[in-house]
Amino acid sequence: MPSKLNKATLNALAGGRHSNPFSLFGIHREGDVRIVRTFQPNAVSVALLLTGVSAALPMQQVHPAGIFEIEMPVRKRSYRLQVMRVDGSVCKLEDAYRFPAMLGDLDLYLMSQGSHREIFRKLGAQRTRLLGVRGTSFAVWAPNSSRASVIGDFNDWDGRCHVMRLHPGNGLWEIFIPGLKCGAQYKFELLDKQGELLPYKSDPMGQFHEAPPGNASVVYKSHHRWRDGEWMARQTPVPKMDQAICIYEVHLGSWQRGGDKHQYLTYRELAEKLVDYVQQMNFTHVELLPITEHPFDGSWGYQPIGMYAPTQRFGSPDDFRFLVDRLHQAGIGVIMDWVPAHFPKDEHGLRRFDGSALYEYEDPRKGEHRDWGTLIFNYGRREILNYLVGSALYWIDEFHIDALRVDAVASMLYLDYSRQQGEWLPNERGGNEHLEAVAFLRELNEIIHSYSATSYAEESTAWPGVSQPTHSGGLGFTYKWNMGWMNDTLTYMSEDPVHRKYHHDKMTFGLVYAFDENFVLPLSHDEVVHGKRSLLGRMPGDDWQRFANLRAYYGFMYGHPGKKLLFMGAEIAQEREWNHDQSLDWHLLEQPSHRGIQALVRDLNQVYRATTALHELDFNAEGFEWLDWQDSDSSILCWLRWAADGSFVICISNFTPLVRSGYRVGVPRMGCYSELLNTDSAKYGGSGVGISGELHTQRIRAHEQRQSLQLDLPPLATIMLKINGPVDGKRGE
């Protein structure tokens, strides 16, 4: 019997250009009969297989490109296809076009509103079961495409084979491909509104990606069994702001390498070596430079192309889960750098995804970062917000990430960021604030906290309330990086000690605003690249003075209000700048001076964590008190750190290479005092000047205190003093 479809319709189906192939492929009632129709290119013959019918029923070829059809026998519903190919092989398969839609009405509604909290379980590639058949469902948002197909190694990358079903109300395309297993590589083949073929696209929601030079997405399903239940049970929606946080910032590709070819360590190898090291060094958290999939190594991950995929450079998604799991079991929190500010222009990525500016703003004055050669997400579209918030929740939910450090927040907040007059568009109020991005960040932080995670902002301007609650007008981040403190103090430390008295304010100015935000003190990767030199390389003087300066600076940092962050290599006094293509110079630890810095950082972390006064009131002015901030001639700073129970620590920094003999410091309590830590200790490579035993207070006023101690201040050093025995009464009593 001739097909009931006309030639034009058959040609459209065979060419993959029919607007709704689901209306004609699969099983459909046409008049008084039901027709099964399929497209099988490269097939010599196709037959219908029915349950309870022993013989295969030959189908009629109605188009030379490979369209076959047959009348479905009465009282039969399900079927399979038997396909004989040109090469003589025979396969039995399920017909993708006999399966219903996977996305329900609620899914479609929530996605259209941009409020689907589990979008990562609906879009992309999902291993699932439908009508009792295992396979993979695919869904992609491409509202301006005239056709969307899944192509891959399973259909010879032929876009005609698996043309997707369109949900016209919100531009979602979907298809269930029965029998398709994990490991299958795939992309989306899209036609624009004019029917022109676009560059093949990786899945924006892809959970795993092919290794370069390929850029296909890979079907993946996790089988990891988590063992961090004890850690996860302790997480709460209300952050514990009084806890000690000392962060080890890590670029996984260059922390350490292995083998004769200095190849990357895998996630599982890192789960052994990195976890043990961080635990030994007493850090509380690891912060990972972006591990979201990215095409260019030199971007360090800050130009992501796979916002839902751990990079394949170090292993599979479950390998990454294993690393996070091990960190948690060791009592170490995991912070992940996350980049919602921009994305690269690679053709297989999000750029003009469906032929239109879908993920980015159309106008380059709002949609392009010319400095970075990247595009800016369109924060005015609810679907884009859903995509980004969904990514954040994906890492929190699926990978147990404890916190996201949001990169380049300043570039998101200002429409004129790094732009000249005429290169940007003001908001509806005529200002330079990016109101849509502000609204996104507030919503993001509210949702993140509701999932018992926290957030860190890398924000370099004076935008008010970055780490203040949204209900009081803030952006809602938990913490903010203190870029001003970092710039000022590193500038001061790079000065020759003889000139430091003229720059004394750079070490004190941070206390003017220290409690305006919930600050982290960051000595990050950005401070040891692009000609800035390593931290040790910035320190003036001969070798002894350089190491002493660095030790004194670390001591000052750990005594200063704010949580702590050190980039890898800082703890061993890396000599050269960081190079993402090389391992850290671990051989430096063969030298006593470098081992001394490492020992100091380990002890600083231990003392900081064990001493409530050094972290409990980091964000409260009640936790800090200057004893002397005006002694610029001697380049000495002296201050108190208080805990809520009245316990305290005295911190003194001497930023000159002179021993200050007989230095008198006022103290708030009578009693015996001893060193809590001394960066000039011989075990750290210092000169060993300090307190050998106990110091007893004298009733001599100093620093507006009724009693004081007299001691010798070591050169280029920070010391911390504690009172021995219990504290008799709270502060001020």
C-alpha cells in the first residue's frame, strides 16, 4: 500500500526538517488503522517484532532515505524493530518515537517560571526507565531553533535519526532514546529559525565531557555511595560565623604532579595525597579553583563551558565525589570556585546557542567582556537564572560542596565595569548598577543558604552590604574577600623596613572597616602571577630578612580579624611565581628556611583553631582592641583579640630588623603570661629572640592599661601572648 503521507512530508521527515516528527513517527492512528512508521537510514530492511507473534512482520519502505511503515495489528500496543543494515548486520531495537514525553506539566511550568530547583534532574542527559525500558532521556532549551536533534556515536552523528519533541510553550526539546547507556558520546544538532545548521553544541547541562581535542558530552550516571553522613549532619542553614576558617586554596592541576611525564594526579590520587597534607597542615577547608569543565588550561577554569560537569582532566564525576567524600571524612570543608559572571565564545559552547543570543545579552555593550574575550550571562531572563541557580544547587546537592566562592562579582555589579564612556548602557534609573545581576545574586544567596551551604564573594569595590542579609538590603553572601586589606598589607610588606614608618597606615587602615563585612583575608592565586612575584619574592632584604618578613606577615594575618586564606605554595615559601603547567616546588622543603615557613603555617593554623579569641568574634568590633597603632617610628603594632568569655590574646608585630629590648606592653589582666606563638622561633628559622619562660605583670601603666609586661621584641616578627591560668571575669569586669 502506498504511504498516506505526501512526497513533501516524506522528504521533510527524511531530511530531518519536519517540525513535528513525533506526530508521524512511532505509532499513530491514521483513519481507521494504526500505522507504525520509522526512519532507519542505511537499512536494507526493517521488520516489526510483536510480543506473542513469532514471525517478524516486514515493513514497507516508502522513502529511499530509509522511511519504513506498516499497519499495526489490532490489539497490539508495544513493539520493537528488527533492522538489517547495509553491512549485513541485524539488530533489534526499541523505537524512540513510541515513547511519551518525560517532562511533566509541573516541570514545564516551573521551568517557564525559572524556578525549577531540580532542573539538573530534568534537562541534559538522564539515565532512566520509561514504559519498563531502560535508556537515556535528553532535554535541551533552544526556543529559537527550528529543529533540535541528539547526535552521537550511537546514530553515526546523523541529526535526522533522533529529532526531538518540541514543547512550544517554553522552547524545550526532548527525546527518550531507549537502550542508550552510560559512556555514549553526544552533542546537540540545532537548526536556527531560518533552518540553517548551527555548529554542533555540547550539552549545557552535560555532567561529563569528552577529553580534548574532542568536545562531546558523555552520558553519565553516578554510582558513588557517600560515607560523609556525619559531616553532612552537622551542616545547618544558619552559618556558624564564630568558627575558625583557614582555607587552603588549590589548583588541582599544579599542586603536585606524578609519573615520568609529570602528568596530572587523578581525583582519587588527590584523595590520598592532598587530603593527608591538608589535614597535617591543620587547614579547616580546601578551596578548589574552578573544576567546572573548561576548554583552555590557561584560564585556570575561570572560563567554564560545562557548568554542570567536573573537568575530565582528573577523572570521572564519581572520582570527584570520592575526593569530596574523603575530605569530609577527614573533617575538611570543600569550597568550590564558581563562575556565573561570564562564559567563553567557543563555538561548541553557549555562544548563540540556538542561533540567537540565548544565554548572553544581545547588545555587546551589556553582553561582552572585551578584556577577557568572554560573554556575559543574561541575568534578565528567568531561564538563565534557573540555569545558574540550578548549577549552584547541583554542586551542593550532587557533590556535597559546602560553599561556593563566586568569582568576579565586581564585574557583575557594574554595567560600566572596565568600560569607557559610550561603551555601556545605564540602567532604567540612569545609574551604573547592574540591577538584574544584583537581583540574581540576592536570590542565589538566599537559596544557597536554604540548602545549608555558604557563599564567598570575590568583590573588589566598596559595594555596601556584600555579606549582609538580603532582607536588610545586602547581597546576602556569607563572606567577602577583603581585597583592600590584601593590597594595602602586601604593599607595606614590600617596602624596605627603613621606609615602613612612612606607610604605617597601610597596616592599620583595614581596621577602620574590618567589621563592615564578614571578611576573609585572602592571599590568593591572583597575588602570585602576572609579574607580581611570589609572596616571598615581594619581601625585601637578604635571604634571612625575606623569610623573617614573610613569617611576621603571616603572624600578623592570623592575629588580624577575619577568616584566613592561603594559596598553595605560600605555606612552603615558593620562590617563583605560580605556573599552572608545573607542580609546586616541593624540593624547596629540603632547605631549613622553607621547612620553617611550612612549620609556622601548620602551627598558626593549629593555634588559630584552638584559640577562641583568635576567631570567635572575627566579625564583631568587640573582638578587637588596639593597644598601640601609632608607633610608626618603630613600625610596631600591638593589639588584643577577645573572645566572648573574656579570654584574650595579645598580638605584637615588629616590622623592623631591630630587637626592641625592654619593650613595655600594657595588658588587661594581672598574672603570668607566656608565648602562644613567636614567628622568630628558631624552629621556624628565626633568631630565637623571645620569652624563654613566664612573664609577670608589673603595676606600671602602659597603653592605657593599669598593668604591663616588659619583654624583648624579636626582629621582623609577630608574637602572640596568652595569660596562664583561667581568666577571672569577662572583659571590662
